[in-house]
Amino acid sequence: MVVLPEGESHHIRSVLRLHTGQQVELFDGCGGIHLAELIDLSGKVRARIVSSTLDREGSGTQLWVGQGLLKGKNMDTVVQKCTELGVNALLPLMASRCQGRPDLIRDGKKHERWLRIIEEACKQCGRTRPMELLETTPFQDSIESSGTGSAGLKILFWEEERDVRLHDLLPFEGLDLVQILLGPEGGFTKEEVAMARGAGWRTVSLGKRILRAETATLASVAILQHLLGAM
Ligand code: SAM
């Protein structure tokens, strides 16, 4: 038997208007998918698990995205689309040209909102393991913690890179982890690019057109997920 949280109970009772005896599919956030029969809809809904399966998705190369904080809804969009596209972890980055300064209360509320966006996106796309949302981190700290060790392939997408494209880095077979960095609306500074290069990050171009920040993230994630065999 399982007892569902108030929010899910309300959704089942008042939005979906389901009845006892009907069945729902429940995700436990760890890859488990459970078919359950509704037993009691008063208060917090109680359901009896009828069958369970384990989704083994996610055994391939991990894709981690470091995203320079974007203004307003653009960051919400990146959180939602990275979840749909199967990104394993998202690291919001405070880079030099990010708008606004750190504010513990406001940033805490943003983090909570992004977690809700991830949960809703998982339900919508049927993802059984939510994308991990890391704490907003200063750019320099993330570069220093990424270390110069192998740690898979580390790519900083830079609109001033003229030579290296993604296909120059192929093949990707056998990689456990690919980490990518994308800048805020104002881009990365030359000092930030130099710091990343010094820590083993490769600068890569997405072509000669300068993409809006959220476009660059969605395009690079989709291309990489295709090259990694996840799409
Ligand atoms: N320097 C840009 C400008 O003049 O508008 C600002 C940065 S761009 C709007 C935001 C981010 O998208 C960049 O930091 C980079 O990570 C990525 N980006 C955009 N176009 C790109 C391209 N052609 N190649 C690689 N990365 C790109």
C-alpha cells in the first residue's frame, strides 16, 4: 500500500476526477514504475501496488550541463527542456556577466521552483529518474572542482571559437561522462574561457551564428544526446 502526498492526491481526486478501483502509474524517482489501484480517495489518497517494473534508462554516458544563470523565464525553460532531453545533472552557474547578484532568499525560492519544474517535466515526458539540480555555484568554483583529471569530456561552448566543432571531438564511445558549459545572455568573459581551458575544458563552436543563450543550450544538448545515442 502507498499513501500519496497531498498535491498528488488533489490532482487525482479533483483534476483527474478518478474513482476507487481505477489504476494509476506511480514513479518513485529511482527508476521504479508502479501500477497501483486506487483504494481510498478521502484525504491523502491510498493505493495498492499491483505491479512494478524498473526502468534501466540512464545506463549510458552521463550528460552534465553547467548553465550561466539566465534572466527570468529563460532559466525555467532551460531547466524544463534539459529535463525532457535527458540531462543527468544541471549546475546553475554565477558567471561574471550574469544579471543580478546572489540573494539567498530569492535564490532559494528559484531553486524550489526549478525542482517543481523538473518534477512536472518528468511526469509529462515519462522520465523515471529526475534530473539532479545542483546548488547555484560561482563559475570559478565549478571550474576548480571539475579538476584537470580525465572526468570524461569537458566542453565549453564559445561563440568566439573558430576552429573546433563537436564532430572534431568524435568518437564519444566509451565515455562515462560529458560535461558542457553554456554562458549567460552576456556570454563568458575571456578570463573565464582561459580559466576553463587551463582546467582541461575544450572550447567548441556551434557554428558562425550567435545563438541566444537558451537556444545554444537546447541545441547543444540535443546534438550531444544524439551523438551519445540517447536520442
Ligand atoms: N557573445 C554573445 C553575444 O554577442 O550575444 C553573448 C553570448 S550568447 C548569447 C550565450 C551563450 O550561448 C554563450 O556564452 C555560449 O555559451 C553560447 N553560444 C551562443 N552562440 C554560440 C556559438 N555560435 N558557438 C558556441 N556557443 C555559442
